[in-house]
Amino acid sequence: MASLNVGNLGNLGEYLREQRRNAQLSLRQLADAAGVSNPYLSQIERGLRKPSAEVLQQVAKALRISAETLYVRAGILDAERDRDDVETRAVLLADPSLNERQKQVLLQIYESFRKENGFGADADADAADDGEARAQDATAGDAVGGADSIPGPEPRTTGGSDAGPRRTAG
């Protein structure tokens, strides 16, 4: 059997157990919701197994937390690059004054800002797919109001009798 980084896996297991308890789920309930076996999930929580990215994604979905957070804790993603993001997410998720829906909305807003600024989990892929469209959208002006944000032909600016609506004899 290959040697596993038990320290890193233990950290993942402890974190999963904490998140499961915060969600008020039993081990069996989380295993059922994630579509994994109860013994397998128990081994992950105890740091004995290294789950795949797919299993982590299923568990994250069942817990309603970021899969990226679990990837970092499992050593799949670079922890240095994502440390601030993970800490911010953890603080938001741990806030007892927010309900689950509010936490998820805050996380979605947070992630959208990170992506807009080029730091999201998919930022590199987005940049490759979108090219300069993202930068052009960001500098196109305020889309919240004003005539500048309404697409269409430019308004007429000529003076004289052509400036108003025309009436025809009927």
C-alpha cells in the first residue's frame, strides 16, 4: 500500500467531521446524501483514505460547501495560492448569525467578485475562453442606470424642426 500524507488527510478528515456536525448530519446521512458508503466516509474522516476529486465534490455538494475548499485540504489544489480564499470561505461558513441560504448567497457573490478580478477557481479557463471580452465588459460603463447603458442607435442631436416627433395629416 502506498504511503499517504496522513497529516494532510487528517486535516481533511477533521474538517469534514466539523462541517458534517455543523450541518447537523450523521455520518450515515452524509454518506447517503453524497452517494458514498458509510465505512468509506468514516475512513476519510479518520484520515485513512484519500478520496478522489469526484468523491470530494459529492461530499461538498451534500454539505453545501465549496468543493475547492475540500480540494485544498486534500492537497489536490495549491494551498498557498488559495489560502486566503479558503480562510474567507471558512469564516463565512462558520458565522452562526447567518442561515445556510445566506451563507451560500454570500459565497456566490464572493466567488463572482473573485472571478471578475481574475482569482476564481475557473479564472484561468474563463480568461482563455472569454479573451478580452471580460475586460471590455468591465470597462464598458455602469450598467445600473443611465442612457449610456442602453444598447441601440444613438439619439438624434440635430436641432431644428427634425428634433421632435413628426406628425402626418390623416
